[in-house]
Amino acid sequence: MVLTGRRPPRRRVAVAVTALTSAIALGAAGCTGADRDMFRPGAADAGDPYVPGHGNGGYDVKNYHLDVRYDPATDRLTGRATITATATQDLSRFNLDLVGLQVGAVTVNGTRAEHRRDDGELVVTPPDGLSRGRPFTVAVDYAGVPTAVSDGALGSGGFLHTADGAVALGQPDSAATWFPVNDHPSDKASYELAVTVPDGLSALSNGVPGPKSSADGWTTWRWSERTPMASYLSTLVIGDYRVVTGSHAGQPMITAVAASLPATGGAAGSLARTGEIVDFLASRFGPYPFESYGGIVVADDRVAYALETQSRPVYGPAFFADDRPNPGVVAHELAHQWFGDSVSLTRWGDIWLNEGFASYAEWLWEEHDGGRTAQRNFELQYASTDWSQPSVEPGRERMFGAAVYKRGALAVHALRRTVGDATFFRILHTWTTERAAGSGTTADFVALAERVADRQLRPLFDAWLVGGAAPTLP
């Protein structure tokens, strides 16, 4: 995530809350009577204080299969979500996060299930309890006019209706505005998407493109992201776009720029460097972790940020204002493919693990591209940092503050200066390899760094990430 620096007015956050769980009856016949008494509801919250009410407990999602249809003329979305999951406890009922949309039928393992709405939660009660460790499938039919959500730091997100289509995007929440979901990064899953839109419009999303088909004035676009993805990294961009389809390193490369933006120059020229930037970052961080590449530049000024949506980041138009190139923001969002996307957060209080490394990648890229060295950027940032603000547990209101981004980057370079280049890059490679497609915490990273470096590093991280005074330069 990168902000343009413009802070939209603070608005009330629309909270998406729910909980998903596993379903399969106990044995072949299910559970009834006394057996049912041993089952209990899954938690309606992931327990993360930075996003109260988001996420759910009692199950682990494996895959989302989404089949949606969107008509920009009416702003109406209809969809069916088929979700496969595994129960992590004996479940009597479970929740899914879903904001605003109306729900029709809900089935669990092919059988009608009771359901009700509780604000942003869809509460599902299957006819039989779902046994711990067993897979289950829940299908939800839903429809309505999707809503946007607002965040004091980022402005508009969620499902945004635009002049020619829509943009579904946002951090920390957006997914629940257009499909039922366990909306917390601790529960990653693979995704398959089929989205049907009027002929002539593009429908862009994450992952590898599939075959398109058309009938009766509508076109269905298909996408597949097989590597586990956090829900906030999913995106759907619909409208009039200049789409460039190619390949890089034998994998699909899809970039797109809104047709209302210049055809050449800043946005298009910056996205054209995606492969070059990925190759450079791979030389520092390890192999690129996904099966496709790309990027999307939208024209909606409400998107005053860039977001690392998995395999295909989305950029707001202000990053390329006056048609100026901006490869630095591309480097930032592509670095997130390793730090934040492949290795995701277990909890939002550790968001520096995403933003500190992505900000440091900007310094690495600038040096590689003939600009200031990483050391010079480190010196300039060190001199201007407010050391009273911590990078770890910055507080909900400062999730996207300078301490998370810039102080986080300072800590990364301080680690490099302390352990030397060879050990430093071995630490990064080990983290992105051992934790690939998973998640981690600050404590996990410190422990790994100490193991690889074979020395104590906790005092270094404490000083650079959370200490209240300027640390001594290593």
C-alpha cells in the first residue's frame, strides 16, 4: 500500500463482520441429540483489535469460487459464492462477513441451511453439526447494490461504482462488500472468479486469465489465483481499459490503464517496467512467488492510494499525475508480492512487515535505477524521523503512518548494516522461502533473523522499531 499524501476526510468505517466454519456431519449420518450438544458456534470475530468484528473463527477456508454478474447501468451485482473449508472445531454454526447485499439460498454440503443477517455478518446454521477436521462446502446466492467503505486514513474503498463500471479495492477491508468471506489475512485461500459484464467492458482480477465467452450481449471473464491469498488482496476492476496481454519469464503478464488516461507516458510507461522491476527484486528477495504478473491503473480519484492486490497491483491516478512516470511506486507494490502477499500478516499490528520492506525496496530500486543510494536515503530518513512513534503496534489510527513505512525501512537497513550484505540477503531469502504462501509475525521474523545470522538481534529490532529515542547508528 502506498498513499498519495492526500488525506480524504475521515468517515465512519463500515465494518464487515462474519465467521465461516467447516461443514460435514459427524460420520456418515451426521450428529443429533446428545452428540449435537458437543458442538458450539464459531467465533464471530478473528480477535484482531485493529479490525474489530472482522474475520471469523471455527474454520479454515481453502477456496473461494465466485460467479458474479455486474450491470453498471443499474449498479446491481448478482453472485454465487461456493466456499470450501475445513472445520477447526466441532461447529454448530458459523459466520461469513458480508456487507449490504441480500442473501437468497444458503446450502452446506448441498443441503439447505438456516441463515440470518446480523449487521455485517451472515450467520449460517447447518442442519447437522460440522465435525472438527472434516472438509465442507457452503454455497451462498446473493444480490444487490454493493457499497463502499470509508477509512480515516485511506478514504474510499470497498466496491466503488464508477462512470463506466466499478472498482473493488481496499485495505484492511473491501472483500466483504462484494462476496461472503472470512475477511482477515490470517485465513488465506485460493480463488477462482467468473465475472460477467456487458460486452465491450473489461473485467480484471487477480491471477491467471482463463477463457472468455460471450452470449446475448454479455462477456464472461475468468481468473484463477491458485496461490493462497488474503481476502483484502482480492480485486475486481470493471470498465473501459486498454489491456495489454503478454508474458514474462514464461508466465502471463497483464497490464491495464483506464482508457480515459493517456495512452503513453507516465502510467503506461511505468507499468511497462513491471517485468524489469520484478526481475531486480527477485535478485534480492528470491524467486517471484506467483503464476502471473501485471498491474492496473484506475482513473477514479477516490482511489488515493496504490494497493498490492496479489499478482496485479492497482494504482490510483494521482501517482502518475501530469503524465509523469513513477517506477518507484511500482517497485513498492511489487515488493509486496513477497512481503505482505506471499508472506502475509497474522495480525494487523505487525503491518510494518509489509510496509517497511516495501519502502526499503523503493530505496533498493532507486539506487539500481541510477538515483540516490539506499544508504543516502537511510541517512535522510534517519534525520527526519519522529522516534516517539513505534513501527510495531502503531495503533489503529496510525496503521498507515510514517513509522510503519519509513521507520520500518530504517530498521531493515539497520539490520543490513549490522549483519552485512551476505547475511542480510540470506535472511530475506530464507524468510520469503520458508514462509511462502503463509504468514508471520514480528517475533517470527526476529527469531528467523537471529537463527540465520547466528547472533542476538532482539535489542537491535527493539531500538529501531519501538524505542522512543534515536538509536545509535550501526
